[in-house]
Amino acid sequence: MNSAIFYLLFSLVLSSLSNSPTKKERRRDRNMNPSLLLTTNQPSVNPTTTTFLSPFLNPTPLRFTRKISQKRRHYRYNYGLSTVRSSASSVPDKPPSSSISVKPDVFGGKKELSTIQSLVDAMSPPIRIASSALVFAGAVAAGYGLGVRFGGSRNAGVGGAIALGAAGAGAAYALNSCVPEVAAINLHNYVADFEDPAALNKEDIDAIANKYGVSKQNEAFNAELRDIYCRYVSAVFPTGTEELRGDEVDTIIKFKNALGIDDPDAADMHMEIGRRIFRQRLETGDRDGDIEQRRAFQKLIYVSTLVFGEASAFLLPWKRVFKVTDSQVEVAVRDNAQRLYASKLKSVGRDELLHEAPCAAWVWWVPLVHREEILFSGSLSLISNFSMSSDISYWFMGFEGVLAIALESGYIDVNQLVSLREAQLAYRLSDELAEEMFKEHARKLVEECISLALGSLKSRTRATGATRVIEELDKILSFNNLLISLKNHRDASRFAPGIGPVSLVGGEYDGDRKMDDLKLLYRAYITDSLSSGRMEEDKLAALNQLRNIFGLGRREAETITLDVTSKVYRKRLAQAVTSGDLEAAESKAAYLQMLCEELSFDPQKALQIHEEIYRQKLQQLVADGELSDEDMKALERLQVMLCVPKQTVEAAHADICGSLFEKVVKEAIAAGVDGYDAEIKKSVRKAAYGLRLTREVAMSIASKAVRKIFISYIQKARGSGSRTEQAKELKKMIAFNSLVVTQLVADIKGESSDTPPEEPQKEQVQQTDEEDGEWESLQSLRK
């Protein structure tokens, strides 16, 4: 019996001694610096993918073999080390619990236990303690028995008991000291056996620690926790130039909580990953690799900051370890948050926002009896048919009403805007940057519509292109109206910042070079709005919004609107005159006022058009040099229909007919004393009476022409050097007055004769001077 106990104790001691690492091996393991990126020998779908390995696996008191189970190796043949971002390769009957799926091979192969570790693994803590006590007691008893037997005295027995008791105690210590290693190996195998490590739960990890009676703070067990966490975090991070997906933080936090690893230990792993990235960046020779590692380091800073929250300020000493300033950390957080938010904004596309809302500027007349039967399906329609009888009252509803009902009924889903706000807060993006990014995103959506509209406007297929232009502009207005309504929503505080009217400032179409294209689109929309011959109220509001979106000045927009509306007004006016509606109207002014109101046209601008039309008609009729009675009746009829004021008519006649009469007068004066013959007299008389000028207007025109001639004579006389020359010039002027001016005035008045006496002619000139007050200086000159 004693021999058997002695043999058992001896084998245990030898086993523990054989499995204990030597001092040289411990030193080698402690000083070994693993490479930055460690590639395991497991088969991988993507052989270029690498994973980080933690350097914090301290030397263990007992060595064990790390043979990988061939069965498990064969089972994992189809798994790679890269991060799986598609659910195509996941197990069908176990859907992943996270959008990021990490393959189990990232934790390495399954570890096997040594003989003594297998023995410890099979024992529960009470049995292990009892066995240790039994081994120690048996060793003491066996030593005492052997000492008494071979020594022949009690002192020899006590010495043998002490010797074998010490050996038994060493064996019991060796048996219990490998418990943390056994727990760590079982933890590793448990995690590696999961096809989706994200599905771990904290209870299972605690159960492993409780099974072996070890604390999570135990060196070996904690080292395994740190290694598992480090490998998992390394696998979660996107490789190469891939961008963050946005769920890395939640995935890491969930896995960290499932492992039960403390924040300081987890933070150490983040810092270790940073050391390796930083070291690889220093070792990188090319510029592209340096940029890639810098981006990876920024992503690590960002994710780590979000994982630990406010505690990251003292858990992650970036400044002390990597000489990274606080501003650089803020830049890394800001840039990555902007990238993530930008990717989130892409889900809010033109189809989601523009097509969900009812079309802008549509006017709906819905019977009150069917008001509750409105079906929102991209536009408004009635489920049941109804007859348009006169006893049914109708409910007018514009775009604002449609949108309000759509929001209240839940037709327009605002969850996207709420999720954007939640994502912004989760990404730690400031409200100012989020607002700017949303406005930029909205501007780009509008710019896409503008580009499509311009392409259609400038295309050769005018008919189809014009329709497409209006469709794209309606989408812009719908989008703008939707954003304005959402800004005024009762839950607007829950929406993403930046919701409001769209502006092109700072975008592709913000500049003088693009302003001409925007004016073309604005003109096209006005033309389409007036295509029916009238301007609706909602179209006016739409044009005002379009002007604000395009950034057109008020004067520029009014110029374009006036140009287009004037053409439409002329067309409507011509139709009214041709059809006889205007002439048949009881009140021409009321009819014209109604026409202006339908087109939202300024009445003063309409009066200017009327004057222009009258002047054109007058020029057309007076082209032959005189106006007949029929011409005067036509002009009078046009004046009455267009409500042209009398002052305007007289001014038009004085301008147009007066210019023709002035031309005749100048020809008569230019003929001189010898050239003023009967033919010229006839032309003067014809012009004076044929152009239907009043005597006052005709005399005023002639007075201006004659006065210029008199002034030229006086200037020549003053410029002469002698009195003789001055007298000659004055005689010429007197002769011109007697022979030309007197005859001209008489012809204008219709009093001229072929052989007038000299003295009556003088009296006639004096009478003319007294009547018109135009020849006061003439008498003094004649004297």
C-alpha cells in the first residue's frame, strides 16, 4: 500500500516538473515581441487578411501542447480570417446577431489539454480540494511509514513524513496551480467554438470562471480574456481603405460586456492595437501605405473614443503614448463621424424624399362627402366615383393641405429623419456639422434635378424635353415644400438638423456662369405656368420658391416674368380683339382688368402695351403720309377698346405725325427763297391737314424749325468783321422771313395765295407774331 502511494506521488511530481517551463524558456517568452500583424496557418477565404495578436499572454506555470484538433481543423476549412460583412456565408439556422460577423478562426485553433490538465478539468473544485488534501495526507502517512520501516525509529519516520509531505504538497500545489490555465483553455475553446462570437453572453463566461473557482482577475484567465478581446476588435475593424460601417462601436461594446472584461484591460488592448498600427506606419516605406495606416489609426481613435465614452479621456492616453494632441483626436473623431453620417445620408435619397410626397403645385378639388376616403399613393385619388352635381360642396386643398394630411396620417414616414438624428448623436457629430451636411445633401439632390432639367431643356426633342423639365422642377418644389413642412412639424426637434428650405449657395450652380442656365429654367417654368392662359395662385407661390432656391434677384425674376407674361397678355388680347369679346364687353376697362388679374399682370404694364399697340397701328396707317377718315375711325375704335387715355393719344400723334410734318417743314425751309414753289406749298398744306395735326402743334413744330434758321443768321452776323457784312446777313434773314416763313405760316393756316401784296404780307407776319407769340424778335430784326 505504501509503495503504491509512493509511486503515485513520484509520478505526479515528475509530471509537474516535466511540464514546468525552464527559466530560460520563461525569459524567452517574456522578451518575445510578436509581429505587428500575425497570420495564422488556418485556411482562409482571403489569405491577405490579417489579425492582431495580443502580447499580454504571460508565461504560464504549466506548459501544455497546442495541437489543433484535426476534426475542428477540417470543420473550419471554409472559414477565413477576414471580417465577414455579408450574411451569405453564415450558418442558415443561426442568423447573426450583429451586422458585423467575425469568423471564429480569428481566435486560433482549439487548444488541447495535457494529461494533468485533463485530470484537473475532470475534477470539480470540492473534489480537487479533497484530492489535494488526500494526496498530502497520504504522502505524510507514506513518508512516516517508509521512514519507520527503513530507518527503524520514530525520528526516521518523522523525517520521511516531512520529505514525502513536502513532495505531496508540491504535487497538490502543481495540481491547483494549473487550474487557471485549464479555465483559460476552456474559455478559449468555448469562444473559438462559436460560429458567431458576437452571440456570446456574459453568463456563460462567468460559468466557466465559477466552474474552476478562478477570478477573472487571475493572471492566466485575464490574459486569455485580453487576447480574445484584442483579436475580436482587430477583426471588427475594416481592413485597408474600407470605411467604417457605423455598427463597429455597438458590436465591440456588446462583445466587451459579454466577455466581462474590465474597461482598463480593454483600453490596454486598444492601445496595443494602436502601437502596432503606429509601428507599422513607421516601417512603411511608400506614401500610400503611410496614408492607409494613418487612416486606420484615426479609425481606431474614433471607435475607441466611442466605446469608452467619457472615460476615454483617462483610459486612452493617446497624447502620452503616441504624442497625439487633443486637437488631432478631435479631428479624427470629427472626420470619421462625418464619413459615417455621410454614408447614413445616402439612404435618404431623391426617391425616398421626392417621390414620397405628393406632387407640388397640384390643386385638388375633393368632395366633402369623400374627404375621409383619400388614398395616399403618390398622389391623391378617390376610391369611389362621384357625380359632379351642383348641390355638392367641394373642398379646396393645395399642396400644403395635402402635405399636412400626409404627415398626420403617417403617409410620409419620418422615421428616417429620426434615425438620422439618433445616428448623429451616436456618431458624436456636432449639430453644426450635421446641419451643414444635411443642407449639402439636400442641395446635391436638387442639383441632380437641375442637371436633368437642363439636359432635357437643351435637348433636340423639344416636346418631350419641355415636359421632363417641368417634372424635374416640380420635384424640386415638392422637395422644398416637404422640408419646409417638416421643419414646422411638431416633432421637428427629433429630426436631423438642417431640415429647411433648399439653397444652391456654395454648390455647383452658385456662380454667375451658371446663373444663365437657372434663368432659362425659371423662364421655362413661367411659360408652362401660363400655358393655360392664366396664372394660378399656387403657381405664383411655386415661382417665388423657385426664385429663392435659384438665388435670383427680385429685379432679375421680375424682368423674366414681365417678358413672358407680356407675350401671353398680347396673345390673349389679340384673341379677345379677333373674337370680338373685347368689343362686345359692356365695360372694356373691366374686361382688361379681369385679363390682368388672370395673368397676375401689372395694369400699368398693360397700359404701356396698349400705348405701344396704338402707336404701332398709327405708324402703320400714317405710312403713306396722311390719315383718312377711315383711319381715324379705326384709331378711335382701338383707343376705346384699349382704354388709351386722350393725353397718350395726343402725345402719340404729336410724336409720330409731328416727326413726319417736321420733315416736310425742314424740306420747305431748305428749299430757300428761290425754291419755295407751288409743289412745296402743296406738300406743306397736305402734311398740315393730312396728318390731322392741330394748328397749335403744327405751328409749334414750324416755329422750332424757323427759329433755328434765324439763330444761324444772327450768329453769322455777329461773327462778321464789319458792319457791312452784318447788314448783308440781316438783309438775307429779312428776305428769308418775307419770302419763306410768311408763306410757310400761311400754308399751315391755309391762307396762302400765289401773288400776295408786299404790305399785306408784312401785316400778316405781324398778326402771326401776335397770335402765336413766336416771332417777337422778328419785328426788331426787320426794323
